[in-house]
Amino acid sequence: ERRGYFKTISYCMLGSGVVLLLQSLPVGIWWFGVLQVLIGSCIVGINPSLSAAVTLNTDPSFRGRMFGMTTTAQQFGSMVGPVFASIVSTYIGISYVFSITGLLLLYMGFQARKLSVQHD
């Protein structure tokens, strides 16, 4: 709370992006498993920080609609993500799924970092 929610979101996204890029390297199943634990540790910080940021930065009369929009976006991502991943893995390979997703998370992490600087 002291460091700010947008900063936490950016660090979690940047960490997830780095771990996903590492997962694209074909090192071995045990390394992949360790990286899965690390990515879970990074991703777990995004939802609580996002919910807190929405609560603090949204007018109380609009808060319910805002949480509805964030839930819709999350569900949409849960639906579109596997479809996108299957298309990428079918045409160019499974390691590119991790590379592309890692790069997207790095980009979003840097964008969230810009927001945290503007918000502070």
C-alpha cells in the first residue's frame, strides 16, 4: 500500500514477462516447473492490486460498474488467451506462445509503470 498499487501491478507484470521469456527456452521440465511457481508468485499480485486501485480511483456511484468491466475483461482474456495460444503454437511453435506473451506482459508492465509515475 505504501508503494502504490500501479507500481505493484507494473512490477508483477514485468516479473511475469521475464519469467515467460525464460519459459520459452527449452531447458527441461524441472526448470519449466520452477518457472511456473515463479510466474504464479508474480501474477498473484495483480488482481488484489487492481481491485484496490479500482476502489481508490473510482467514484463510489460507478464502482460496481467498474468491477463489472474488470471482471468482463478478465473473463474475455480467459476465453481469447487459449485461442490465441493455440493459433500461435499451431503455426509457429509452442515456445513462441511464451515469447509473445512475455513480450506483451513486459510492454503492459512498462505502460503500468508510466501510469504509476503519472499517478504519484
